[in-house]
Amino acid sequence: LMQFTGLKDKNGKEIWEGDIVEYAVQDDGGGWDVCRGSVEFTDCAFQVKLIDGCDFNGSYEFLCDWDKCEVIGNIYEHGDLLNGKQ
């Protein structure tokens, strides 16, 4: 079963475990990268397993600003987003 995180994205949409989210992070050069990842419950917290757009693909990131990300799908209905495809 998917768990509700209790959080909402920048559009007010509920964030659930298994959702795929996008968010911007500042790179070392001062520019912005768009990262994509799936929401998972790991290490007693909801985290994003990075999929695409960041240098740390496959690792987990704990987001403090969930309200700055955007839900773009979920791993069950939009599996093609896991491969970096639009």
C-alpha cells in the first residue's frame, strides 16, 4: 500500500509514496538543474530516490522544501518517467 506523506507539492497536490517528483537544485556553477525522483519511505523518513537530472542518480535525498517540488506522475502509471523519458 502507498502511504500519504502528509505533504503537498507546490501546486497543492498531495504527495504519496511512489509519486515521481521534479524539483530544481542549484548547481556548483550557480545555475539550476531539474532533478527527478521517486518518493520512498526509507530510514524512517520520506525521501526522494534520484532518477534523472542530478549527479547522484540512485542515491536518496531528504527534501526539506517539499512545497517546491512538483508531482509529475507515479511509478505505477508513469513508469516511463523513471527512464528519463518525457
